Amino acid sequence: SGTIRSFDTYPVSFDANDQALQYEATLVVDLTLRRQKDGQVLWEVRGLREVEEYSASANVVVTSSSQFQRGQLDAADLPKLSDIQLAETEKGLAVERLLTQAVRDAYDQIVEGF
């Protein structure tokens, strides 16, 4: 079982007009693995924290990055999107990456504990 303690986004870089160019998304979760038969806690982590950055402007998207290439956009899509559309799309992809990394980290910690 798990609980999302927090999910926050913060602008981390700005242009000359103080418009956000990049954001940082942070996810903090508590996870517990229990034996189904008797409810005994087999493994637990509090405050598992994952951080991911994403672009809010087509000017700062690195289209050759592995993160961009694994996503649902390609370079030809960028000029068609407003910064708001791009930021929301990139935010969604960042959330997927955060969740994937949290699952991988939790799995690694569980396996190391046995």
C-alpha cells in the first residue's frame, strides 16, 4: 500500500521576462509491503522522494534527450503547441517518469532487503 505525501512543481529557470522555462516536479511517497495472510509489515519506506525536471517552453526542449525521445511528442510537434500546452504535456510525461522511478527504487529497496 502507499500514500502520496506530496506532489509539487516549482519553476527552476526563467527567461528575461520572468516567464518560467523549466519546472521541477517532486513526488514524495510512503510505501508499505504487508503479508496478506497476517498483515505483518515486511518492508516499509517513508519519504521516498523522486525529482524530475520538465520544459515549459519549446525554446528549452532538448529534442535529442532520451527523455524527450521516449515521450509522445516529436520535434515537428513543438511549433504547433503553445507554451501552456507544451508545459502540460511535459508535466504529464514528467509525472510518468516520476512514478516509474519511484516503482524502480521501491523494487530495488525491497529486493535488497531480502
